[in-house]
Amino acid sequence: MPKFDAAEVAKKFNDEIQAGVATAKAAGRGAPLLVGFLANDDTAAGVYVRMTQRACEKTGVAFELRRVARVDIEAAVIAANKEARVHGIIIYYPIFGGPIDDYLRDVIGLEKDVEGLNHRYRYSLYHNIRTIDNDAGKKCVLPCTPLAVIKIMEYLGAYDRTRPVGHQLDGKVAVVFNRSEVVGRPLAAMLANDGATVYSIDISGMLVYAAARTTQPARAVAAANPPPTAAHRRAPAGTRAARSPARSASPRRRRSGRRCWRAPTSS
């Protein structure tokens, strides 16, 4: 495959944001404000802050960095949720690590979550729900890195635009190395929701993701295809595949609405 400039993919979206900011200013509303919370000295987090600042400068979005102590992060985010002038909130992790950071993702109000990490958005992703209920068809926010991968694939022609949404990757097979909660697993779900059969690989083994084909395309409720072989084992909801063949003898359906099988390994 020939090389391409990712900036060409980003330009379309940057132009859309710039136009939206210009419209807001012309209407007297001013530029939207994104507030970032930094409560650590993590080098990678500092890099992410600078990347956010540059992106906002390029598109005209106002950016405000707020440095807070770790113990004050929850209260600071709750206060920002209530500020009418704040349109978006981002937290630069890690703060405490583990389940506390996961909790903090849900502290950000749904209407101000720009990363799609709030539980409501995550639930919607894994149930193939694409819009927010009772909000005039507003699209759900998706995690930025896997979404960028999808946009690059669209740009390169991997998606068949003649097919309806949810079927544009029908018949395609994808392999995703990594099953983290912020990149690998969401990416596997997005590709499966669009019709692909996805092999998700990490250190614990391989899982196969496949979205459903039902009369309700907004939610996947059953596997579209049978396992590649009878030896594949299904994983329980929200967990990695069962390690013991005895435990996986009775298949269970994932709550996420898609079936996920563990691929066989060589002995």
C-alpha cells in the first residue's frame, strides 16, 4: 500500500470544526471552551496536553488547562460540569490508576465528555447504539484513537459506501493487536459493528468479534456467523476468554450483544 499523509485525512475534520467555531462566533456565542485537568507529573500526559493545545489553536477552540491536586480532581470536575461556559472536559490520566480513574471517567458529565469514556458512551459502543436517546439523534461520542483509525480506513477505501451503515465492512476480516479499554477493544467493537469479523489479539490469547444482523440495526443481539471451528470457546460478558475448557463448555452470550469466541491455540 502506498504511503499517505494523515494530515490529509485530518484536514476535512479540522475544516469542519473551524467552520463551526466561526459560526458560533458570528452568532455571538464565542468559541467553545475545552477544559483540561492535569493532576500528575506524567511525561506522556504532558505531551498529550501540548497536543491538545496545538489542536485547539489550529481549529479555533478555546483551551484552558487547570492544574489540581489529585485529591481535588473529583470536586474540580464536578464544578466544571456546572459551568455554563465550559463545553468540554478532558482529564489527563493517570491520576490514581485502576478503578478510581475508571470512576473519574464517569464523573465527567455526558454532555461534556469529549473522549467517549463515560459509561453511557461505552455501553452504547458495545451495544452498537449510535445515537443518544431523546436527544434529536445526537451521535454518541467515540474514543478518539480508534475513531481516527476508522477514519483513515474510510479514507483509504476500506468501507463500501454503497452499503447501509452497519454493513459497510461486510465480508471483511480485521486483526487488532491490543485489547486495552481505550484503544484495542473499542476498535474491535467499532469494526465489528460495521460488519467485519475481527480477530482481537493480546497477551492472553485471541478473541473473535462479530456483530449481529437483526431487525434492529442499532443494537447487536446475536452472532451473525458461527464460530470458525467448533473448538472456539465463547467468553463471558466483559471478561477475557475463559482459560479452562471445562468452564467454557456451556456457551454464554455476552451482554454487549455480540458473540466473542476464543480462537484455538496450538498445543
